[in-house]
Amino acid sequence: MMGFCGAMAVLVVLFGIGTLSLLRLQNSYESVSHTFDVIAHIRLIDSDIHEAQAGLRGYLLSQQPTFLELARSRLSFVQGDVAATAQMTADNPRQHENFGRLSPLLEQTVDRIQKNIQLCSLGRVSDGRKLFKTGTSGDTNKAMEKIIGQMVAEEQSLLSAREKMLLQRTRFALGMFIFGCVFFMVFFIVGLWVINLEIKQKEKTQVYLQTEEHRLFQYLEAVPLGIFVVDKNGKPYYANHQAKELLGRGIDPNASSESLTEVYQLFRVGTQEPYPTALLPIVKSLKGEKVMIEDLEIHRPDGTVVPLQVWGTPLFNATGEVQSAMVVFSDITDRKQVDEMKHNLISVVSHQLKTPVGEINGYIENLLEGVAGELGEKQRDYLLDMREIGLDNYRLISDLLNLSKIERGLLSADARKISLTETVNLAMRDYEKIIQRKGLTLALEGFDQNPVVMADQDKLIETLRNLVNNAIKFTQKGGITLKAERVGPVVHLKIQDTGEGISDASLAQLFSRKRVLGTEGSRAGAGLGLYVAKTFMKLQGGDITATTEKGKGSCFTLIIPGA
């Protein structure tokens, strides 16, 4: 590229020099031509004077009118030639000086010839002869011829110099022209060679790109996942083999992002509800979002229904604009079946375990109440430990059952007007003795006015038990406070403990099903109960939030619709 620019610069310089040389050559040519014109006009003046005198002499000798007319016409030419010569020699000081000496002599000679012509025209031929003899004295003519000779010699000297300059400039211009032609030819040949190299390089690059593109398509075709790509306008332009297999059809050239749901028969999982176009991963990706969904299924032309897991991602160009979007999807039928088997197993096992665990907890309560007789101190301690373990196991089994119902969409809430005070008392019934035994305090605040809320009492009790159980578990000293407070149309029920608190990393995903507490949860199900509690509150039109201070405790707030 730099070589090309340098060559172009040389060409521009050569063009400039050539143009300047041509201008100077033209100037020299005009100077030579001007010199020839000056010489011609000076000689015309001399010739016209002599011919006018000759015509007048012929008339005086023969009285033939043609001679007089000749003298008169030549004399008229002299005046024009004199004016032209004066103008052309004005820029030459020496010639201007010579012409200044010639002009008076010319005027005298012209005046005499004119007077002589007038005398002859009046028939005074004898007077004309006398005047002619006086006017044609040798001194005036010799002086004029001398000055004219000097002017011609001066112009010839200028002509010689100018012809020499013209020759030099012609040679220089011709040399520059030849050099420019040679350089241009070299540049042209080298340019053709470079262009040929670039064409070959581009051909190699094209072959390489085609090979890589073919290899990439082979990779894409071999991927065991469906890959589907649309351009920035939502028009499909690529689907790999697996995508066509899963979709049950290839690319529809008439499809667009707005018609994908209809063209490819996309529905929400387990329903006949068409999947909303605006929520499709491919549509969101065209807006620059990365998306993953698992609630979509496709109804294929052969009548089969395939649930899909879909990932959508935008593809950007060099300027950061979305140029296309790609979705990758897989058939999760087997996984759905395994999940269903797992949920069924959990449900069956949990149901089978819940009843005997509940009965064991009942027998423990009877023993602690002395139904089977007096208990020793050590026996009571063993039974209290057993009751605490039994309650934890019962809660864990309940959480597993609830989780199974949540994931299968079988959970609902029956919200009614209930007494919050009564609900809290029912929830705390099994935990008051555990709190006392652990040496913690329990405080209830804001329940004097017996607030009434709209909630599903069973689910609210289970939510409270999960939160209180966690508060007891992670609080080693201090106490637990339950505080009710009406805030506008809702009631806030806060469960505050003085435990060890929760780390920021765990707080960010506290209500997630997949949360792992690490050192903050020493028993199974520590995070599962919070996920269930969050779901229960959402079902009832409420919510749950958490704040914490490491080393000082945590506060969980239930937001319950007021009645």
C-alpha cells in the first residue's frame, strides 16, 4: 500500500513537471512567434514605404493613375504596420528606443508622400516632381534603413536566443514525456503484477474460507443439538440436521420471527396454548438478550410432541450491532420422564414416611406428657432430642412433598380471612419447649389487636415453621422475636433472630431451590424450606424478604395481604 502511494506521488510530481514544461514550451513558442511577427511588421513598413515611393515615381514619370493608386494604398498600410510594431516592441526597451528614433522619420516621409499624392491629384505634376526630389533625399532614407536594419538585427538576435530556449524546453518536455511514459509503463506492469498477486491471494483466501465454512457446517451438522439461525429481520436461513429432525421440517422461506410459533407449532409445555412470540428465545435474542427456557414443546407434523430446552443468544457484528440470532435446543423427553419418575418416587416415599414419622412424633409427645408413667431426667433428655429430630424429619418430608407438587404444578392456595395471632400460636406450639430447652427467649409483638389477614392458614403455618425452625437452628444465644405490623393494605410479620447471620453470596440466592448453604446449613433441607416458603407466599398473593448482618442475626419478613 505504501509502495502504491509512493508511485502515485511520483506520477503526480511527473504530471506537474510535465504540465509546467508544456506551459513553458508554449510560452517559448509564443515568444518565437512574436519575434517573427515583429520582424515581419518592420520589413512590411520598409517595403510599404519603398513601394509607395516607387508608385509615386511611376506616376510622376508616366501619369498613369494606377501608380498613384498603388502609392496611396501602400501608404495606408504603413500606418497600420507602424501602430502594430509600436505595440509589439513596447516590452523591449532597446526596440522601443529604436522605434522612437524611427517614428519621426516615418512621419516625415509619410507626410511628404501624402502631400505629393495631393499635388498629383490636383494636376500639379511639376510641383509634385519638385517635392518628390526634395523628399527622397538620401539622408532620410538611409537613416530609416539603418534604424530598420538595427531593429531587424535586434529581433533576429532575440529570435536566435528564443529558438535556442525553445529547443531546450522542447527537449526537456520530450524527455519528461518519455520518462513519464516509461515510469507509467513500469508502474502499470508492476500494478498488473501486484493485482494478479492479490487476485491469487484472494482466490486462496476464498478457497480457504470455503473449506473452513464447509468444515464448520460439518461440525454444526454433527452436533447432537438442534441449531437454528435467523437474520436480523427474523428470516430463518440455517438449520442443522438435528434441528430439522426435532422440528419435523426444514426452513420455511416464508417464515418470520412473528410467525415462528404458528409455522413450527410451538406451545407451552403440557398445554394447547401457543407459545407467546415475544417470549421466544430467538425473538429476545434479536433484541440482544441471552435466554434459556424449558417450558416449550413442539407439535410435529407426524403428531408427536417433543418438549425442548432452548438457549438463545444474539450474534453481533464488528460494530456491536445484532446481525443475527441463534437458538440451540435439545429434546428433553427422557429427562422429563426421569423427572416425573423422581417426583413420583419422592411423592410416594414421602407419603409413606410422613404418616409413620408423624405417629412416632405423637408417641414421643405422649411419653413426654407421662402417659406411660414417670420419666427419669436422662430419659426425658433422650425423648426431647428424639422429638427435635422427629420434627426436623417431618418438616423435611413435608418440604419434599411440597417441592414435588410445586414442580408438577399441583399446588394451589385457599386464601381466607384468618386470625394472624391464632395462626402464629398454632405454628409455635411445637417449638416453644425447644426454644426454652436451648436457652433462647421468645417474644411476640404487635399481636394485641389480633390482626386479620387473607391467607391459606395451613400454608402460612408451614411457612412460619420453616422460618422458626431455621432461626432456632442457627441461633446459639439471645432469642427470637415475632413482630406483626400493618403497612398499608398488607401486614408484615417479621421473624428476627440473634444468630450468626447469612453471607452476602448466600443471601443473593437465598430462596433458590438449588441454593447450597455450605457452613451455614448443617442439615439436609436447610435451603429447600425457604424455597417452599417463598412459593407458598407467592401463591397467597404475598411475598417474603430477608435482611441480615453477619454475626448479629437475620430478619425474615412475610408480606401478607390484609383482610
